[in-house]
Amino acid sequence: MEILYLLIPLSVVLVFLIGAIFWWSVRSGQFDDMEGPGYRVLMDDDRSGPGLDKDDASGDNNKNESEVVRK
């Protein structure tokens, strides 16, 4: 029973120490995503840009029958 007088304060100190180390690591950028921005560039879904018509930029992919080229 007397060991609890040592273990409880020791565990509280350990919890605060782990919390402080975790807080420091988050604030210093240890958990930053290094691969995500590269994937976002490759998977970009923007419809605006050079080479697109005004109709295409609005996102309307439906074409009239007169616009469809038939072979």
C-alpha cells in the first residue's frame, strides 16, 4: 500500500511529461503531411484553365446534338 505514495505521483509526472513532448512535437511540425500536397497537385479537379471553352469551365458536360460529331 505504501508503494502507491510513490507510483501515483510518478504516473502523474509521466503523463505531464508525455503531454509536453507531444505538444512540442505537434507545434514544431513533426506531424506535417509531406506527401499530401504532391498528391493534391496530381489529383487536381479544377475545370478552369487554358484550353477550355467557357461552356466547359462552367462544368456543364452535356452537349447539344448539333455539337456531337458523328462518324
